Amino acid sequence: MKEQILQTLHDLRSYALEKQIDAAFFLHEEESCLMRCANSAISLNTNEQLLRLEITAYEGRKRASFELITALGNMEEMQQGVDRAAEMVKHAQPLDYQPTMPAFSETCSDESGFDADLAGITNAARLEFFNQAVAGLEADEITLSGIFSSGVTTLAQISTCSEHCQYFKTTDAQISIVLSHVTYKWELLAEQSARQATDLDPSALHCDLAFLLEQYQQDTPCQLALGRYDVVFGSAAIAELLDIMNYIGFDGGSMKRGFSFISEDQVGQKVLSNRFTLIDDPTCLDTFPFQRDFMGMPRTPFPIFANGVFRSFTWSQDDADEFGTAPTGHTVMHKSLVLAGGNTQVSTLKELVDLPHSNDLLYIPSLHYLNIVNPSTGLITASSRFGALLLTKDGSVVVPYNVRITQSLLDIFGNRLAWLSQAQVVNNTSSSYGARNPTAIVVPAFVQVNDLEISHTNASY
Amino acid sequence: MRKQLQQQIERLKTAGASYVDARWYPVEETEHLMMWNGNLKNAAASRESGVGIRVLYQGAWGFSASSDAANLTALFNKALDNARVAAQRCTFPVHLAEKAPVHGSFSSPNRIDPFSIPLADKVGFMKALDERLNRPGVSQRVCELSFTRKQIVYLDSEGSEIEKRIIDLFPSMQVMGLDSHGETHGRKFSPTLAGATRGWETIDPALFNAQAERIVQEMNEVRVAETCPTDMRSAILLPGIMYLQTHETIGHALELDRILGYELAYAGGSFVTLDDFGTLRYGSPKLTVRADATLPNSPGSFGYDDDGVPAQDNLLIDQGLLVGAINGRQMVAEANARAGKTLFPGSSGANRATAFYRAPIERMTNINIDPGNDGSLDEIVRNTEKGIILDGDKSWSIGSNREQFHFAVDIGWLVEDGAVTRVVKNATYRGETVPFYHSLSAVGDRSTWELLSVNNCGKGQPNQIMQLGHGVPVCRFDQVTIGE
């Protein structure tokens, strides 16, 4: 298949060169499987095999693209796509900057993220994973939901600038398992990310769910009082906050367009807590990394925050072209964010519950429907979801209804950041909108932020 | 191709499938143009084709799709295999609601196919608009045109065969500017869906020009305005935010799959229970809501859904009382069985998939609020002692069961003693869904009613983006928390 993909790209390049068309080709092939559970049944079991080809034509400062979802052997249709992109670019309008075409100086092939065993995982294995993860935990009123999403993603590139091409192939799996109560409507979540079959561990999910279930079955949910709380965020919540910071924080293009709470003159300045060290680390295989970006630029560990000091914006090629700066190897479908762990020795929820604390701690594992209220101030809002707990200072554990937090990222990761766990976990942040793009962020298992205001508390789930 | 699909459907029936359908997209085309600060940043088009197969085996769904239709036998076999495995974990076997075989076709009404317009003309329109937006105070200008044109052939094992040809068009423009603190504020415009068609003819340059002047002016007023106070006031929601309020806290809450718990792993559930139908007072008697897929000019109208069920106009909330849900064929039997009575007589024709490679799920059509008898916007303002007019969706966040929400808007106008006093920036409001709709104290008349489209409603796993519409009047809610 690899040879066929690369040959197709070379053939398309030759076709474009014959017609004197400057073009770049980006091929995305996915084989996706998703088993979805709800109400303790498999509610949907899907399989999609899709091939996308994006052709971008260039003419001076003009640029236009045409994308096909087609089959690999449809060369005639692909050539028509080249013609279509070339026709479009004639009628496009020149940009006020010179866009850079991908020009690969050497051929690059990276299949380090591919695992044949994960690629070949069967329907039966997926079902067995679900069964093991919730063995003995389901009941009449406690039902299983969740997904087991896995797939193979192949990306390949070439342009008329050179005969060199880039090829990336990776496998991934994203598992989320939810136990919910039919009447009370609480929901408990355990998640796992895998890049190889040996990462799959249903017993770990079972352990997490069993512990949460014990808390939720023993207690009556309560509505928390409004006010300020010391909050411990779980890994899913931390990853989501970093994901949004990626958009309204350190992305250079967003900053230039007024969608960032960090300004250009803050490079080199202390912006967040000195406990906060964030890096884009393409050497971390758990993040499904790109070793080179889509312009052919080698990617190496890239510090974003070091001990709270803002080190650099990230720049895609197009934003760098537009705003007259240098790209930073971030013309990619996703970054490889890693938030450094701290010193606190807590790696499981059980250990968190047992951790001595002088104030009540509100544990929020996940954030639901996070949105940006004001990008300029980093103000976001979201509700808690999936198994929040109030760990009281007297040692008891209370189950709260969901709450809403409306806070600035500058506060959450600023001076109110109390501690980060030393233990880190991989949080799979993939969505399945559009083309398959496995994404994960490595974060501390837990992060405590003091004195955060809870602006709304639910009276039910 | 149709004959081959029919043969494969019959083959799977023989192999034990209780139901099979195929959606073949001979072609789906899109075009997206985005001009940002005068730069044509995105001039993109796409073309795709493929087949999606849905199989019911012993009450469990299997789905398979491919952009390569060369081996239909393997594709159909995969869907059946997926369903067979799903049947090993099946708690309530799917029993599809009754449907008579349908032979039909649907073409969305349009006079001018947007794909027939030369690219240069479209770019020229955007360029002229961009120049009009390029005024003092404006730091960012964004003009977008998106078009889709698709042909869908649907066949099922019950003898239905439907062909749909649908064109949709999504134009918009937005301006942003900085205030004295360096904070960004924006104002945007998407046209109301007026008239009986939905082609290129609906783009009225004069309207866009006039609206360009308005959004620049209003954005500049926001830039120099004071911050919205934290307060409790009557909130008068204009259609530019009322559509989203309706979408998030009525539409999604009334999707039957969410109510039954089929979205708990991702999008969430609903505070609505089956016991609530016919009993829950969702809002004040001024609130009447319908799901109307029969409007001619909206992306929420599609002739037949992806179960092959004809488009319908159904009441969801009748003078405050919850009476209906948004559902396809697959949830009806389970909901009625769980309720112990017939709550839903059949499909409401709302099962849709975003593409050939996704399985259909319950989706909104046009979820509309009927106009009321409380007059024009001016009359509602005159009858408001202490309020705020809100418009423009900026941020939205809703609880996992749609029970509470927080919205930020582009602009607010304070109202004191029946008159607008001043503009405020960073306006927000929040509330709890049912108490909020019970506080509905005024519903504007037909003059205030606008039909707006939604181009990006996300739901489901694998994730799906859907297009739909909301027709809403100006609505006033009392005792609303703002400014948090």
C-alpha cells in the first residue's frame, strides 16, 4: 500500500509538472473503527475506509485548494482535481504576502507510531475489552456507555518543488468508558489512550471505575454552596484547559489576530506560575507526534513555558508568512504538548483521597462544554462532569452535583496553582470530526488550584 | 449502481439481517472561501463520493462506509459483521418504527446554483464587502462564503428508494476591534433565511452592504462602552442569540436519543425524562416550539430523513407544555416500552447523517419558536422597566444534561424605564433551563421572527457536524443573572 500511495503522489506530481502547475499534494488515508456503547449495549459498530487527497495550487501570491474523497486507483479523478485546483488559483486573489510552498529537501518516512497488532485489533477484542473493563460493575440502574475508537492513519506529501516526499503512518486507540445511573443521572468516566496494543489495559479502567463507583454508591449527592474552593483538576480537565490555551494562548497567528491573552511583549516574561512548564515534545510517542512538520521542517522539543516564563509563540508556516516571522515547525495537525509534573506524590484517585489537606478539596475530573468567554483575558467557562468529589478536610468524601467554573487561564495556571502531581498520564484528546487525527496531551495526573470561584451549582445532575 | 446496491441489500437480508439500508452519494461538493483582512486565506473546494451501509441484525446496528465502491460485497459484509458482533451486547433490540415504503425525490428549491457562479465573481463580492468593512476601529475583517451541493440516493430493504439533491449556502461576515485595554470585541452578520429558495439568489449585496455599516458601527460602540454590570434584569434576546438559546436548551434537550441515554459517553444527556412528556411545564404559556422540516429555504429541510421518512412539522412544546421530541425510527419502540405507553406514535423524521461515511442519528430540523402577541421589539422595550437587550453569539456553555447554561454575547444595550440607555461590552447571562423558560414574559410578533441557519452543530461518535435552522422571535425573560 505504501508503494502505491507514493507512486500515486509521484504520478500526480508528474502530471502537474507536465501542465506547468505549481502544486502540493497531501494525502490522508484512514481506516477507522468505532464501537460505541450506550445503555449497556453496543449502540453502533462502525468501520470507515476513506482516502482524502488535498491539492493546493500556487500561482505567485495566489493559492487555492481542492480536496477529493476518493479511491486510491482513481487517477483520472485525481488528475481532474489537479486541473480544478489550477483553474481555481487562476481566479483567486493574490495574498498580500508570499505564501511558501512545501519543498522537501529529503525524503522522510516515519512509521515509528505504527503497531501492527493495534492495527489488526478485531471486533471481538474490542468487545472483550469493554466486558473486562466493567466486569461486575454494571447493574440494573448502572449502565455502560463509551467508545473504543481505533484506527490507522497514513499521511503522505509531495510537491512540484522536489521529488522528495514525506510519509507518516500511525496507529491509535481512544477508549472512554462511562458508568451512569439511570435514575440519579450521575456519570463516571475512565479513559485510556493507546498507540500500541500493549498499551491496552482494561484492568486499569476497571480499577478507576470501581473506586469511583464505591464513592458514588455510598453517598447521597448534594448541591454545593456557591463560593471559592480549592480545586483539584483531573487529567482530562487539565488536558482540555491546555488544549484551549493552545488556541488562545501561545499560537502566534491567534495572538496577531487578537485572540490571545498573551501579548508579544510578554515573551521572556513570567506569565504563569513558576510550577508551570509546558513543552511541545515531538519525541514523546504517546502524543502521536510528527517528527517533521508539513513543510518538511524537522521538529524538536520546543519550550513554550519554562517555570512560568513564556518562552515562545508557535508559528505555522502560513501565519509566519503573513506576519513576517520565522516558522517554528508547527505546520502540523496537532502539537505534542507535555505539561511537566510537579513534586506531589499522588498518582491515583485513591491516593488523592488519602492525601492530607487542611481545606476542603473539590475534585473535578473532566470539564464539559468548555468555551471561551473572553480570549483577551483568557476567561473560559465550563461545567464539571464525570465523577466530581468533594474531599472534606475532616476526611470524608461527598458526592456533589455538577458545578460551573468561569475563570481565567491566567488564574488557573498562575499564582493560584498550588501543586502538580509528579505522576503524568496520557490524555487522548482526539475528536472524530473530519479526517482522523489521533491527538494526546501528556499531563500531570492531578493539579491543585486554590481559591477558584464556583459560579453556579446544580440542584441535580 | 442502484441495482447492485439493491442486490446487496437482498443478499444481506437472506444472510439474516432484519433491515438494511444504503446511502450512496454519487457526488457531494463543497466550496469554502474565506477572506481575512482582504486576504483570500482560503479558496477551497471539495468533491467526494462513496457509500454507507447500515445493517440491523438481531436488533443491533452495524455500519460500514467506503470511498471506494469497487468492492460492494466486502463493504456490505463488513457492516453485517459489525452488526453481528454488536448483537452480542444488546439490551433493548432495535425495532424500527413503522414506515410505508417510500418512492420519492426531493430537490431543495433554488434559482441559481452557487456552483455555477464564477469564482472571480464570488471573490469580487467578498472583496467589495471587505473594503466596506475596512473602517476605523476595525482590526480584523472576516468574510466567508460556504456552499454545498449533494446528491444522495437512499435504498432500504423495505422497498424504499429516494433521491435527494440539496444545495445549501452559508454566507457570513464579521468585524473585530480592540478596546482601550487591548481586549477584542466583535460583531457578525449572517442573513436571515427569507424567501422561498436557498440558492445564490438569496445573496443580496445591498443587504450585506447595509449590514456591514451596522456591524462596524455597533462594534465600535462596544469598543468604547463600559463593562456589563453584574445584575439581575429582564433579558431581551434578539434572534441573533435567541436562536442559539433555542438550539442548546430546547433542541438538544429534546433529542430522543439523548433522553434515552444514547449520548452519555460524549455530548451528554437531558434533564427531560419520558415521564415529562405531556406533564412538564417547560416554560410559560407564551412558549410554543415546533420542529418544522417543511420550510422551503432552510438547511433544516431535506425532504426525507436518512430513514426515508418524509419531512414533518411537529409541535414540541405547546403553550409551555412539553408534548414532543426529536426522533427517528430507531428510538420510538424503546421509548414507548420504557414509558409503558405510547408516547411517540412514530418517527418524527429527524434521523440524519452528515456524510455517506457516518450513520444517521437524531438531529434537529428547524426548531422554531412561534411568534407571540407582545408586539415589536420597540413595544417590548417600552414595556420593560429594567432590562438588557442581548445579541450575537460569542460563547456558549451548557450543562451536560442541558439543565443550565452560560452565554456570552457580542453586544448588550441596557434598558431603563422603557428606553434604551447605553451599550455595554462583555455582556453575559446565565440560567437554569426550566426556570428560565418559565420567566418568559414577552414574545415578539411576526415582525421580530427570523429564520437563521446553523452550519456547525456537533454530536455523535464518530462525530458529526450538521446543518439546520431556527426560526425565533424576540423573547424577553425576567430576573436573569447577567454580567458573570
